Amino acid sequence: MAKLIDARHIQVGYAQHPIINDLSITISRGQITTLIGPNGSGKSTLIRAMAKLLKIDQGVLTFDDQNLTTLSHKMLAKKLAVLPQTTQAKPELTVAELVTFGRLPYRKPLSGLTALDREKIDWALTKAHLTTLKDRPLTNLSGGQRQRAWIAMAIAQDTDTIILDEPTTYLDLPHQLEVMQLIQELNQSADRTIIMALHDLNHAARFSDNLIAIKDGALAASGTVNDVMTAENLRRIFNIDATLIAYEGRPLILTYETATPAEDVQ
Amino acid sequence: MKKQSFTVTLLGCVVLLIGLMAASLRWGADQTSLHNVWQAVTAAKTTNLDQQIVRTIRVPRVLGAALIGTALAGSGALMQSVTKNPLADSGLLGINAGAGFLLTICLAFFPHLTTLQTTAWAVVGAAMSAALIFAISTMQQTQLNPSTLVLAGIAISSLFTALSEGLALVGQLKQDLAFWYFSGMGAVSWSQLNHLGPWLLIGLIVALCLAPSLNIAYLSDNTAHSLGKSLPVLRALALVTVVILSGVSVALVGTITFVGLLVPHLARFLVGTNYRRVMPITLLLGASLTVAADLVARMVNPPQETPFGIIIALIGVPCFIYLARKEPHYAE
Ligand SMILES: Nc1ncnc2c1ncn2[C@@H]1O[C@H](COP(=O)(O)OP(=O)(O)OP(=O)(O)O)[C@@H](O)[C@H]1O
Ligand SMILES: [Mg+2]
């Protein structure tokens, strides 16, 4: 499988305060790779590093066989779309206006939208089921609708790779499923590489090809879903005792308890 | 809003401005006919005294008022968007006061400087204030906090205003400064316009070119980056433009507040929040407001002139309160 991202011994952090230390991972092209790990483990930090939103203090990260430091934000914006964990926009902005921002990497200064721009915007709105809401301001949307509007912006960017940091936050169960299926469809029919962070481990297991588990800023496990989602790994990473079964060839967590300390077991 | 209704609004604003400018050329302490105004503006040479008054005194005054109105309103729109703060304005944030302070120093200690030199110092003053405000408001946070920004601005503004007044007292400049503060647009002459007009025009063109980018100024820096745009660069460009526009305006007619705060709100009320539309409307309405206020200042009690700032406040404050109540989320 061709490598899209290859991180070698990277160190990333905020203002001299390293969060991720000596991390080496690879992410394959055309697959869905999901980052899992407890709160504060460094998933968003790693995502920011891959999207060139944080400086990589040590080590090398190559994206598409190019050192990330040699790629400008402008070039990267045509290869990689990012949905951040927390979003921020003018409250009066409408859904259509937000989605139109997704075309910014392609627009010439002071010129209007091209036919292609309009086509991609409509496509993104349709994919995210937002066509009827497109003229509504973001403030008037439910949390889930707003989340889908941001996803639509990333889709409109029409990049080969999409990174999503917890795309299903705020969503109810059916809408979570809808977003996961949308992501799967982008991967399968439009051949997009998907990198995302998820907290729902069952969704991670069901929709991903590969998992990368992070704990305390270090790599805890990586590989196929079946390799990573084991009871031992879950205990080590999340400190839970999970009851796992196999469902349609993938692991599924039936229930879980806080892990009993290792000493007591012996 | 529909494209058509925007075009109508834009045309309406152009007609309003032209009408106000024509009225302002015609009426004043000394009335004249529209025919004389037309002759004064278009004829190559004129011997008629009325026409000469219009040409040498009123035309620069009205042009100056229009340019300054666009400059102040344009800086307001730039500041409000890049700081994500609906209360931002070069007056409220102390940028005008900084320009005024260095200008007072020039008047007090270096009375023989040329127009261009004093203006350069006013621009330096504006830059100094802008730098101070941004330093204070970014001291703790990595991102500009809206209320810290306004508080810092008010503090800086009061400081520089107080320093200017103190200096004027000590240097016995009361007369000169009062003339300059209260003369309003009357102080604008052809020679000043020739020297300073081009700077304002350049600033305004930059403001118009930045307008489409101002829409993304409300995103986070990270989101803008992942769309290939740099908000720090946009902020720097906008700030330099604001510093030039307000520095030059202050050098021409003194510190005028409120235009920059009010007019962008008015424009957004009319055409929505897309800056591609808001900016041109802001510039036109800014010019209309100052031209109208200048006309009223001359008409209320001729031949005395009512201080320009009072007229602006009388027109502006009710408008602003109305708009602020219309848009509840501005309280956030
Ligand atoms: N802007 C920042 N400045 C300083 N420290 C930060 C910043 N953002 C995150 N951190 C710290 O970095 C560590 C990792 O945070 P990160 O956001 O990457 O975790 P995460 O795995 O995404 O967590 P979550 O599941 O809660 O989203 C945390 O200890 C956090 O406090
Ligand atoms: Mg996170």
C-alpha cells in the first residue's frame, strides 16, 4: 500500500512544551485511518502537525513524498482538507457561504466563482444533506446541522485527503451514522484518503481500515482494526476491561468496565 | 440578498453622495446657483466671483469631506472585521488619538514643518497607538480578546487625548488647536488635497481589494491556513491601511470619532454581512455622512460653523442605537 504520510521520530508541542515525542507512523493512501486515544493524549496535536498547523520541532514528516516543510499552505490546501475539532465563524454566515470557503484554494484574487466551483459546492451540499438549509445562518442551526455544514466545506475543497477531528461530536445516533457513511462513501466511491480522530471505538472499528492508538503523546498501537482493537490494548490504552465480540469480521465492544488494577488480578 | 437589490442599493448610495455633494457646493454661508456650481466645476476658466468661491473654497472642502468620510468608514470596516469586533474603530481604539498627539507635538514644537511632514508624523502616531494596543491586548492570550482590545483602546485613547490637551495648555496652543479641532472640513485646502489626497486614495483602493478576504477574517487562524490563506498577513495589511487612512485624516481635519464605528453597521444593515458588498457601500455612505454633516454644520447658524463632531454625534448616535438594538448578537 502506497504511503501518503510518513512521520519519522517527530516531536510536536506548544511553545517549547512537547506533547508528542519521538512518534513514528505511516498512513496509507486511499484508506480510512482513525486515531484513537484518551482525552488529552495528543490526537488533535498530531492532526495539527499533519496539516502543517503546528511546527514539527524534531523529526521529519513527509506528505505525498514531499517534506511537509517544503509545501506551502496554499499548495497543501489543494491536497488536504481539515475539519478542526472546534470551529469558529461569523454567526451570520450562511451554510452556502461557509461551504463556498472550501473553494478558496482554487480561486483567483478578486474573481467570482467558476462553473466548477459552483458544481463542487452543490455536490458538497447534496452530500451533506444541506441543500434545503443552505441559506440559513450558522447560528440558527442545530449543533449537528452546523457540524455537517463544516464537513461540507471540507468536501467542497475537493482534496484527495480529508482529515476530520471528531466529526461526529454533537450528533445524535442516526446523524452520527449518516456522517460515518458519508465518510465511507467519500473513501470508497470518490477514492479519498480519510484520516480522523474518533472517540466512539465501535465506529472506529466498523468504518476504519487502520487504527493508530495514541497515549500520552506516544504511539500505543497501530495496524489493522483487528490488530489494534484487542482487550489487552484497550486495557493498556484506556484503562478499561472491554468485552469484545466479532461482528461481521470486525471487533465490537459489547460492554466495558473500569479496569481493575493489575495487582488485584494477580 | 439578491444581486439585483445590491446593485440598486449601490446605485442609490452613489446618487445620494452626488446629490449631497452638489447640495454642499450650492448651499453654505453664501448661497449660489446650481448653474454657478456647474460652471465652477466644469469650466476651464472663470471670472465670476461666486464661481471662484465655489472652486477655490467649496470644492476642496466637499472633496475633502467625502475622502475623509470614506477613509474613516473604510478603516472602521477593516478594523471591525480583522479584530472580529463590532466595536472596533480607529477612534475608539485610540489610533486617531495617537495621530492627534504627535500632531500636537508638531504644532507645539515644530511649527515650521510642511504639510507632508506633519502628516507623516500623524501616521507615525497612529502606528504607535496601533502597536501599543495590539501589544497590550495580546500580552496574555495568543489570540486577540475582543473586550481586552476595546478596553486597551479606550485607555490609550484617553491617555493620548489627555497628553495632547495638557501639551496644548502648556504650550499655549489653545487657539491653534481649537481652530484645528473645530474648523472641521473648513480647514481643507487644494494644496492639502493635492498632497494628501493620493495617500487616502491608495488606502481606499487597498481597502476595496482586501474586501473579499475580510470574509474569512472571522474564521480561526488554523482554518484559514488550511484553506491556504494567512490571517496574520491579512491583519497586518489591514492594520497598515488603517494607520495610513486614519493618520492622514487626522492630519487634515483633526480627530473625528463615530464615523468608523457607525457606517459599517449601517452598510451591513443594508446589504448583509458579505464584505464584497459591505465595503463599497461603507465607503459611499461614509462619504455621504461626512458631506452631509459638513453641510449641516455650515447651515445651522451661518456664518458661524457648528462643530462638525457635534453634528456627526447628533446624526450618528440615534442611528447606532437603532442598529445595535436590531442586531442582538452584537452584544456577545
Ligand atoms: N493550544 C494549546 N496550547 C497548549 N497546550 C495545548 C493546546 N492544545 C492542546 N494542548 C495540550 O496538549 C495535550 C494534547 O491535547 P490534544 O488536543 O492533542 O488531545 P486530544 O487527544 O485531541 O484530546 P481530546 O480527545 O480531548 O480532543 C493536552 O495536554 C492539552 O492540554
Ligand atoms: Mg482532540
